[in-house]
Amino acid sequence: MGTQMLVIMAVCTFGGYEIDKWLAWKFPLFTLLLSLFGIAAALYLSIKDFLRMNTKKKE
């Protein structure tokens, strides 16, 4: 689960960095937005997996 979170955040941040580099903007807008999106997506998937594991243990 930790590796999944790390990979999601790294891929999103790297993608944002590359988009900003390609657009040659002074402010790293896509790096910021995609890194925040990666954090949110990683947390969502981790919580979803954790809740799924919890419900399987109760059954």
C-alpha cells in the first residue's frame, strides 16, 4: 500500500514537472496541481483498500 502511494504521487509530480518544463512557464502550476491530485488520489485509494480489508476481516 505504501509503494502504491509513493508511485502515484511520484508519477503525478513528474508529469506535472514535465508539462511545466514543456510549457516553459515561470510558475510551476501543473507540478503543484498534479502533485496535489496525486496526494488526494493516493489517500483515496489507500483508504478504500483499508476499508475493504476491514470488511473482509469482519466476515
